[in-house]
Amino acid sequence: MDESEVLVHVYEISFGLARALSPMLLGGKQIDGIWHTGIVVYNTEFFFGSMGIQSCKKGGFLLKDPTSVISLGKTEIPHEVLLDHLRELASTTFRGSCYHLFDHNCNTFSNELANFLTGKGIPAEITNLPNEVKDTPIGAMIKQFIDSMESRPFSMFPEFEEGNSARGIINSAFGINDLPSSNSSKGLSSSASGAASCAAVNTEVASCGLGMSDEREPVANEVIPPALVYNDNNVLAIYQERYDLLKGILRPNEFQNIEEVFEYLSLQEVDWSLCRNHISLLCSLVADASMRDEIRSLAGLFLVLALSRPDVRTVCIHDSAQSFLTLIRNYNELPHGLISIIAKCLCNFVAERKSVVWLLESYNNAPNSFAESAFSLCTHCLLDEDRDSIEIGCGISSAFLQSGMAFGDVALSIAAALIEVIISRTYSDKSEDLLWFSFSKCVKLNDQIVELAKTMGLDLKTEEEKRPSIIKYTEIIRTLFN
């Protein structure tokens, strides 16, 4: 008899923005997240979106690691019966055209499939969330915000025509290629669907909210702030203080590499560069939870200073192991102090346009990309209460937006965090230009941002009275507000 554990994979798709901003947007009510769910059974994750019922292998969803996993127990429903049931749903109540953000969404499907498999539904706090949102006076505004945040995961998967989607995906998921179908020529194997996904993403970049921006007339008198680069040489003195500690803990070859890093960073002009081994060692020391904090922070500060140099950024781009970018992807596993250091690393890395372009090209070519984590780290810094972290977030957002890349819905999520910073006035003078430049660029990239700003209570005149120096940016923004 067939038997499989049934899991609910829960993903928070606002990257913390819902929790941070919902009290302001929902009249004091706080929601913990915007949830997407999928049901994992027989090593396959099934989910529902505007393209109908879709699937991927367990662990293969766009956001990769779920925020939480809920076990519903085991099912004895044979997978052949499951396939028949999914085909029925895909041709009736869960066609792509039936998708509705509030009333008939991914969580509706997960609840239906969970009950079919186990007799148990998914948690009520997930299924009830849309009602909590749409029943508020600003539900229409929240719908735009959530819709933009939720749409991106689905756009990363192959787009199957309605009527064929369930058969193509289900057959692929279970390796079945011989089921009768009047449209069998349209079925996609796993490898074909992957290729289709890459093709769709590469040729329809705009649907993912990213890509090269349209040619636009330059804005008269637009002020572009210089890139924020952290190059504090104090780390060299810290290294000398911790020299004996490092020598006693690190292996001889590791210590030699650290000495080479120190030598390289001590010189203003060098005819050689750090290589992948140096970067990999620094990243591994930062990520090693068993390593002493003094060494982890020193390695992070070395990495910050190294990434202030263009040749090291190039090394990171061409590093086949992608050590630095893997560290960025896993930033939320680090202590708060190290997150700030790694955010400075990212800020230095994106100081050159070529680094931003490379990040976004990798984003367009693969799900679970490093750019996704970079956006998340940017908003994490902006929503931090610490002014230094906010400054870093402003530096990262400014670098991305200066690159000439179009962001679409990504601009919306970054703008929401920028608006929160502006209204709370928690930013320093050093952050001012970076913050307002970023916001002015976001407003031009996404029409919803104007309505979002008004809903959150942003008053340009009040902000100008507090900081007259921002008028050079608000003059541009005001033309779009009217």
C-alpha cells in the first residue's frame, strides 16, 4: 500500500515587511506575514497560483527554505488516486482563471488538498489572513501591495496553458509519460520544464519585475549621490591585537592565507590580488558558528575592506564556489552584529554597476538566486532600528537603483521600507541623499508606490520643512504625486 507523509510548507513572502508595516497600514492591527503554502507529498510540492496547479520537487520552490514546516501525518491515498484528484481540481475549481488573491488562493488549494489527503486542514491563521486584510478600510491598497509581493514566485515557474497544466506538471512530477492525453505533444518533462522556465524568465524579464530598464529621458538636474563604500582601516589594528589568538586557533595554511589578506589590505598599491581561496576562508570563518566571535567578526571586517577594492569584487563574481554570495544568502543565520558586517560587505560589492548587473542576471537565470537574498538583506537593514543599519540599507538600495535596472515589484517592497524610514525619521544626515534618491527612483518605477506612500501618511511638505536639503529630490517626486 502506498503511504507518504504530508507536509505543509509555509513561506513568508514579504521578507518581514508585513510584520513591520502592518500596524501602520492596518490601523494598528499587526499581521506576522504574508503566507504562501504548498503541500508536499510523495516527495513533490504542489501549489496553486494564477497559472493553475503547479508542482516542483520537494525543496525546489523559488524561496527554497520554507519559513515553517507543518506535518499533517501520513496519507494512504495512492498517488494514482492523487493524480486523478488533482486533474479534476485543475479542470474545475482550481483552474488558473479561478485564482483570486483574497478568496481563492494558494492557501485555499493547500487546505483542500490537505483535507483530501489527511482529513486535516492547514492552520486557520493562514486561511483567515485574507479576510483580516480585505475587511480593513484600506483593503484595496493592501491588495495591490500583497499582489505584487505574491506574484513573483509563480512567475519563476513554467507557464502551462490552462487545460494542460495539471497533466503536464503532474506527469512530470511522478515521471509518468504514458498517460493518454489529447494534447500529449504539449506535455513537458522535468528537464523540458526547467528549460522552459529559464527561457520564460530570460525572454520575459519584465514579468519577474527585473531586467534592464526602458530607455528614459534623463531627469533634468537629477542629483545622483556617490556610492556608499566602507573602507575603515581600523581592522588592521584589530588584526594585530588578535594575532596570537588567530595563530593559536587556525590551521597553518589558514593562518598563512589570513596573513596574506592582511598584507594585501595594508598596501595602497599592489601588483597582485586576493584569490578565491582567501575569500572562501574569510566567508567560512564568518559562517562558522563554532568559531570564536572575535575571529568571526575580524574575518567579516577583513571582507568588508577587501570588497572596497574592484579587483576583489571581480574575484567574487568569477568565484565558481560563490562563497561570498552564499554567505549573503544565509545572512539570517548569523548573529545581529555579524549581519551588519555582512550588509556592509554587500554594500561594497554593489558599489560597482557590473556587480549589480551580474547579480540580476543570475537572478533572471535561476530561482533561489543571490539577488533575492540581497533584496531581503537590504529591507532587513532599512527596517532595523539602528541608524547604522539603516544607512547600510540606504547604500544598498541606492546602488541597485543607480544601476539602471528596472525593478517593478521589487521597487515596491524596497519603497515600503524606505517610506517607513522617512516617516519615522530614524535616518542620519549621512543617509539622507541615499534615502531620498532611492525613494525618488522607486516612485518612477512603480505606480503603486505613490498610493502606498499616501496611505502610509507621507507628507512631502512636512518632510521638506524638517529637511530643506531634500527638495532637490522631492521636486522630482512631487510631479508623480500630483
